[in-house]
Amino acid sequence: MRRILLACGGTGGHLAPGIALAQRLTAEGDACLLIVSRKAVDARMTAKYPSLRFEPGRGRGFGPGLLGKALFFPSFLGAVWSSWRTLRSFRADAVVCFGGFMSLGPAVAAALSGVPVIVHEANRRPGKAVRLIARFARAVHLPPGVRIPGVAAEKQFDSGFPVREEIRALPRAESRRALGMPAEGPMVLVLGGSQGASALTRWAGSAIPELAARGAHLLCLTGPAGREGEERHGTVTARFLPFCDRMAEAYSAADLAVSRAGAGSLAELAACRTPSVLVPLPGSADDHQTANAAHLAAAGGGLLVPEAEIARLTAEVVGLLSDAPGLDRMRRSLEPVAAANRWEDLSRHVTAFAGEGVAVP
């Protein structure tokens, strides 16, 4: 039995693919331990997977500000020491890192211990942690067409985003019932990622009268400590939830999503064939969300609206809701996007590097 340590956590975009890979590996008989952060968002998400083993790790981001950068270094040393102890006790055969501040400590501890490291980057502009880990990783998995300069070409592979096994298109009526949303009328889903997005929540609140006038329901996921409650406008329901653990139903119930553009959200939208208006997070590292959104928009599955132009968001949403053929075209465009989201090589590389004498594909 192979023993795989997965360093994910910190955000839903890092944690979700770790869970997806762990689901596949455990189904094949491997033992997995997922190192996550101590954030509330990780605790809420991991609670849904009692069959998987999670352990809070140590780590912090590099910044912001001079104090944040100064605090990073002692925290990093503590993360390496903590990760080394976990590697020893778990007896890991390989370590898989998904980027972010929770990956660096386990990756360095593994490299110092001679344990193979595999790194996966979901976004079309690799982050700092991934760019660093890629220098000593045995395999680097990146979105198709994306490469990291200065890293050996033979170590870099095209890879999709690991999607959790339960995230799939479900019947619309069944999904509406599961969420307690009305069966009739269009529905808009608003999601700002695992941390929520105050700009999108504010927009959703301001758009309720316009949406209600057209009979459109609203489900807005606001993130930890975000707005919560429900409004009724005649037969129209507008609901605000800080957290939803039935994301397949939420995607499937919606006729249109308004979303940030993290790689995980885009992969799940495609898997559930949900058309979207994408509002990238301003200031995301290396502006990776704009690159993600532009890629999906070019494929025809979404529409990109910069947050600086959020004033036109309501008009775009209302226009799409009234254009049934246009929404159908977007759904059809998502089919090849979902089909191209293949990540079998990631799983094969992990099991190959973890298995003694197994040829690496």
C-alpha cells in the first residue's frame, strides 16, 4: 500500500483538488493524509469527508507588508520542522503539493528527506510557491499550454483540475428541491469563492429588484462571516448563505452563475454545464483570475466582466437570462471544456513515484 501526503488547504481552490485526488487514490487502495490549514473554511469543507484523513499543518503567506514578510521566515522554519515530523510518522512515499502557503513547508521537508515531490498548479499563471517547488519537484502539472521558465521541459506536464467525484450535473428540479429553492423561474447563483466576495454580495443585493421584476431567483454564497438571510419579492426568492456544502446541486439548479474566476470554480462550472459571468478578483496573484476567465470566455462558456466595470453586470446578467439560445450555446461550449479537463496523468505520476520499481509514464 502506497502512502501519499497531500499538501492542500488554505483556500477552496487548493483544498478541493487535494480532496479529489485523495478520493481517487483511496479508491485504488492507497493511504492518504491531507495537510490543511487551520482556517474555518478548511474545517467546514473537510467535515463533509469523514472517510478521508486530515491534519492541520503550519504555514503563513509571504506578506502582506514588511511585518508579514518578516513573520514568514520563522513560520516557514516551523512548517518545515512540523512537516518533517509528519512525514516521519506517516511514512510517506510521495508528497503532492497544490500551491499556496500550506505547500512550501511539506515540499521542502520532503525534498530534504528524499521523498519524491509532485506539484500541481491549477491557475494559468503559476503562483510563487509553485514556481519555487517546481525547481526541485519530480513532476510539475500545469494547465494545458502553461509552462514555467527555467524548469526542465521533461518535468512539466499538461494537467486538468481534479474535480471531486460528487461534482457533476444533476437534474434541475431535484437540485432546486435539495436547496429549498422554487422549482419554477430562472435562478442566478452568485459565488465569490471559498472566502466570499463582498463586491459580488453587494452587487447581488442591489440587483434583487431588477432580477425579481423578471421572475429570477437568487442564491448568493457570501463566504465566512458574510451576509445571511432570505428575502421574498412576490414569488421570487433571494437567499444569502455564508456556506453551501451541496455545490453540485447549486451549480445544477442555476441557469446562470456570477462568479470569481478561480480555477476550481471554473472547472466545477464546466463539469455541471453552468454558464457564467466571470468577475475576476482584482489584485489576485499575478492577476491569474483574469487569465483563467479569459481562457473560459474564449472557449464560449463564460463572459468576462472586470470588477472595474461591475456597473454593467446587471445588464449583462439580465440580457443572458432573456437569451435562452445564447445560454444553450454556452452550455454546449462547456462540454468540450469539461471533456478536456483530464488529470489522469497526475494520479499516475503520484502512484508511480510512490511505488518502488514502478515506471514513471
